[in-house]
Amino acid sequence: MNISSHEQNVLEYLQTMPSEILSQFINGDVDLNKLAKVELSYRGQDTNGRWVGFKEAVKIHQVAV
């Protein structure tokens, strides 16, 4: 399987995760996109990781935090 250098960087983070959590991602038990939106909202960032403020980030990601 060919992976890009960007994917390789992400893979390095995944390597530290327990197999149980990775399995939940694969099986659709955990929505990674949803969790990423929540986390970016907590950080006050838009979809590109740019600071927009907490209230604006919640609007952009349409999550309740």
C-alpha cells in the first residue's frame, strides 16, 4: 500500500493508539470526522486549523460543545 508523506505523519500518531480504538474507527463505532470537528471547536479553529474564535468555530463545525 502506498501512502503519502502526510499520511505517514498521521500514521505515526495512530501507532500509539490501542488496537481497540482503531477497531472502533474501522467498524464505524466512532466517527473520527465528528471528533475532529469537536476538537477544532474546542481550539477555536476553522476547518483549516486557523483561529476564528470559539463561537465561530462552533458555528462552522455545527457541534454542541
